[in-house]
Amino acid sequence: MCSAGSVDPSRKEIAMKAKTALAAAIASSFATALAMITAPAIAGPKPPQPTMDKCFGIATKGDNDCAAGPGTTCAGTAGADYQSNAWKYVPKGTCATIVTPKGKGSLEPNKSDPS
């Protein structure tokens, strides 16, 4: 039998579990919000690499380092493999030796190729 001022232990347990779940949900919400704030909205160009060349036409879909024209905006946005207007950094002097199914890499974008 319960005395007049006591609370049933099962009710205490349920209340504690609810408080714990609420605290975990709030902490998770804050962590998610912080991650969204600190993550870049749009990937920017990779910083200049003094020992590297920008090589056009060698990046695979979604793996370019930045844009060079229509169809790309920046890092990771190439819509197709070997887009002639999307570039990727490669060691200096190696670009023209890279062969893809669409041809060799180039230090300049191919402006006549819409891909």
C-alpha cells in the first residue's frame, strides 16, 4: 500500500525515461544544426596547387576539381565522364599524357565541345 505522499516507482521510471529521451532528442537536434551550419552549401574550387596543372577532359562524373564553363559549377559537379570543360589537378607536365575514352587531357577547355 502506498502512503499519501509517495509516487508509484513505475511512474518515476517512466518520467525519467521520458526526460532522458527528450534530452537526447534536443542534443541530437543541436548536433544536426551545428553540422548544417559548418558544412559548405556549395563546394568551392580547390585552392591553387603550385606543383599541379589544371587538366581538362579527364575528370569522371562528379569528380572534377572545379568549373570551366556551362554544365559545371565547382568541385564534384561534372555531369558526365570526361567533360571537356571540367578540370582536375594533375602533376605538372602529365596532362597531355593522360588518355581517356574521349581523347587526351588538355591544359585548356575545349570550347567547341558542349559536354
